[in-house]
Amino acid sequence: MEAHHRLLLDLAMVLGVAALTSVLFQKLKQPAVLGYLLAGMIVGPHVPVPLVADLGNVRIMGELGVILLMFTIGLEFSLPKLLHAGPPALLTGTLQVGTQLVAGFLVARLLGWAPLESAFFGASLSIASTMILAKLFEERGLRGALKDTVLGVLLVEDLHAVLLLAALTAAASLGGPSAGAIAGTLLKLMLFLVLLVGAGRLVVPRALRWVADHARDEVLLVVAAGLCFGLAQLAAWAGFSVAMGAFVAGMLICESGRGRKVEHLVHPLRDLFAAMFFVAVGMMMEPAVLMRDWHLVLLFTALVIAVNALSVTVGATLAGLPLALGVRAGLALGQVGEFGFILLGAGIGLGVVDPSRYALLAAICVATALATPALLTAGEPAARLLERRLSPALKTYLGLYQSWAATLRAPAIRKAPGAAVRRTFLFLLLDSVLIGLVASLAPRVMRMGTAWLEGRGTLGHTLAQGAVLLAAAVVVVFVVSRMVRRSRILAEGLLDLPGPGDLGTRPDIRRAFRTGLRLAVLLLAGLPVLAAVLALVPLASLGALGAATALAIPLLLWRRAQRLQRDLASDSGWMGADARDPWDADEEAPAPPVPGGWRTLRIGARCPSLGRSLGELDLPGSAGVALVALLREGHLLEPKPEALLQPGDLLALSGSASALDEAEALLGRESTAGPA
């Protein structure tokens, strides 16, 4: 009975204080999440206030909030929608996790921390917060491309978190990274998801439709909640995140077509327990740690925000998403998430991480959570500022690349023309796994090989060790060279797929696109390997490699963009091939526009926007398209805001099908501005 009374007291105390702080923050026009964090500090054991809740009880209720939140996110993700967003989310999420892990590891090592402790702490910084972002998106009513992109990246991060937990735990237990543990976890994860989703799609959608159509709402709520917690527990038994099981449950219910109804029923329950999660994070805040390690809190907070913003922007751009969308998503993902506490807690439990790092991570989590609303607000202005500062050559290059890359997400790549591409990509991933195995097994192979060579009496210890290292280096160099060659073959195969306006058939455009594609492929295949063997790579080599990569990527893209701009300016016929004038009634029926990615519009004499400036129309801000190029009298011009539309202009636009339709509609509207 005492435990029950304690749980009831904790619930009343937490909800009472959270109610006061959340109302206060709402009056201040701040997110309620910040009020929950403050409530956690008040009821926590580290602030001299006579209100102390039991952290264990609050954590349990907070975990229920995580499960319900991931369940409601899954209710908005059907399987086709998830597959459609898969390649960009996979590249962006992998690049973000790998870059943040390497950056956190490097900084921790420079501070004098042990290699395994640095790896655990870097991993805990690399997973953003689904809870914080989902609440902010809901409070601000944000939907559309930004929300879909961010949630897709968060799902990929959760998958990587499971693998990182397995790899780092094995490294701490066995004294080094275990290739067998990593491969086994990856295989088990794939089998688990295939079986769960495959079997669930056969049963869950039909059963939920029947319950929703024939039973009362409370029965539907009980069935949906039972499925949510059941699959969450099943995922936990399998050794994975409970959040992943809850997400799959929501996704299966979404397939039934009754997801909105279930979401409406679960919504109040989710909000109640989600507040508990943020209170639990606030309870871990220690003012003494803030006073002692405030410089570390500021350092790692700046690192998380800057690295996430940069890596997500680069990853989204290489994946063919609009630059503005990548910038906004990168700034939105600038916080430490709930999975970071699980990763760091595992390291503390294994005795390889100082327990005081937990309070440091909590302080970083709160600091990044406080900054997230401002970063989310600053996303659109920052994206517009960056686009204005880009050179015309880079604008043209990115617009064309985005237009063409949009077709890779179409069903064409999943059909016959994409079979060779998928096969090459599979071999490339196998090469990266082979390098990971060589690096992971290197210490053991070195000991065994050196002992074997010494035992034969032909070589001394130093020479034997050098011979084994040389053999391993030869294998790695051979596999890396094969990866580079396959990345070129993969890029050529992707360029041969059908694209808008036959962009991939021009030699100059193929040459420019090939650079971006090979960078994307090599980063996707190479970063997980690097992240898996952090403790084996010398610190100086790792820093030099990271600096060289950070400098090489923008330099390569800039050089390709400059050359492409010269080629396009000398031969601008590529814009007029599929141009259409939607406002010319006398024009023969044009071919239907390409469904998304790319569109060239001819500004004829009957266009309602004739004489208006591009700045007044604001097509990027109003419709979400990119202005790729403006062709006038055979000359390629930069589409500056002050440029006025003239008869005969050709305007090249890039974006989704809906964005292109909206841009065309805006160009077809009369100006509402009054006389000057």
C-alpha cells in the first residue's frame, strides 16, 4: 500500500506543479515543454524546495508518454509514405548520426576522456528528440514537407541508436568493437521488422476497421492502446526500443484508414504522460553541475546545434531535397533526445562512463530544448538568407540536381530499370560491412597473426606486427578502391534512369550530377563504418580525415557548379525543350507537365504576372519552389528578386508537383497591389 500511496503522491505533485509552470509559460507565449522542464527541476532532488518526487515513478510514467507519442506519430505514417521518404531520410539521418558521433567523440577525447567514454557520450549526443519536436510541431500546427522530413530522419536515428547501443555495449563488455554483435543485431532487427510489419499488415488493418465501424469509441481506444503497448513490449523482449514497437503499431493502424479516429481518442492520454517525460528530464538537472561544468554545457550545446544543422543540410541537399528544407530541418533537429539517456545509462552501468556525465547530458538536453523553439522559428529566415547569399552557379546546380533527384523517389527506381542500381548499391553496402569487419577484428587478428609469424621463427615481433598491418592495409585499400569504383557505376546507373526533361542525358549535367551522387553514396556507405570503429582510429588521423572531408565536399560542389554554369550559358536550348505557356489559349494542347521535380514556363503576352518582379511574386516563399534559371533572349540570367518578367522569358522552376502547381497558379493571378 505504501508504494501505491507514493505513486499517487508523485502523480499529484508532478501534475500540480506542471500545471502551474505550463500556464505560466503559455502566458509568456513559450512552449509548454519548457514549463514541464522547470516543473521537473522544482520537484527534483537537486533544488532546495520541499517538493521531491520519486524519479523512478516519474520515469516509468514518462516512458508511457514516449510510447504513446511514437504511436501517434506512426498513425500519420502509412507504409507507402514511409518507403517514399526512405532514401532521403536514410542518407540524411545516417550522415547526421555519423557526423555528430565523430564530432562528439573528437571533442571528448580532446578534453582527456577515455576512448570508450568518449564514444558513449558522442553517441548520446547524436540522437535528436522525437518528444520535443512532436510537441512543438503540434503546438505550432506545422505540417507538410518539414514535418515529414524531420520525422523520417528521427526514425532513421532511432534505428541507428539500436545498432549503436549493441555495438558500444559489446565494445565495453568485450574490450573492443565486436563485429559479430553488430552483424547479429542488424540481422535480428531486419528480421524483426519484416516479420512484425508483414504479419501485422495481414491482420491489424482488417481487425481495426471492423472494431472502428461496429464497436463503441471506448472499445476502439482499448483495442488500439492494447496493440500499442503489446508491440512496444514485444520490441523490448526482442532487445529493441519500445518506441520502435509503438511506431510500428501506429503505422499498422494507419493502414486501416481509421488512424485519424484513433488519434483523436488517444490524444489526451498521450499529452498527459508526455508531460511526465519532460518532468523526468528536468528532475535530472543539477545546479551544482551547471555551476561546475557550465563551459562544457555551452561547448556541447553549440556542438550539437552546429553539427546537426550542417550535417542535415548537407545530407538533405545530397539526397535531392530543397536547400531551404534541409536548412529548416537541420535547425529543428538541434537538440539531444531521450535515447541519449538510454545510451549513456548503459555506459554508466558497464562502468566505462563517469556517472557525473549523466547530469551533464541532462543539462545539455535542457539547454538544447530551450533553444529549439527559437531555432525552429529562425529556420525559414536562415534558409532565405542562405539562398540569397548563394552564387548563381550553385543556385542553378542545386535546382537542377533537386529536380532530377526527385525522380529517384518515383516508382521507376523500384521497377525493372532500377534493378541494376539496387544490386550495385547492395554490393557497395557489403563492401562497407567488410571494411567494418576488418577494422573490428583488427586487434584480435593482429595478436593471432603476430604470434603465428613469431612462432614460425622467421620474423621478430616488430616485423611480424608490421607484416600483419601491411596485409590488413592491402585488404582495406583494395575494398575501398572497389567501393569508389562501384560508387561511379552506381552514379552512372542512377543517371540512366528516366528524369524530367532528359536532364541526365546531357554530358555537362551528367558530369555535375555524378559528383553529388558519388559523395552521397560514399558518405552513406562510409560513415557507419567510421562510427563503428571510432576507438580504433588514431585521434590525429580522425581529425584530419574529418577536416579534409568538410573542406572537400563544398569545394567539389562549387567547382562542378561553376563549370556547369559555363556550359549551360553557352547552350541554353535545354530550357526551351519542354517549355509551356499555360495562359496562351491559342497554343496547341501541350504535353502534360512532369509530375513533380521540374517545370519550365514560358511567360507569354497573356501571362497575368507580366511586368511583375520575382521578389513581388515570392515563388520560393509562397509556393515552396526553387527558381533555377531565367532565360531571356538566349541569355541565362540570375533570377534576382528585382528582375521583372518580360514577354518571351523562360522560367525554370523546381519542386514537388503540388508546389509547382501552386507556383503556376500564383503566376496566373492578377496583381492585387493598388496604384502607386
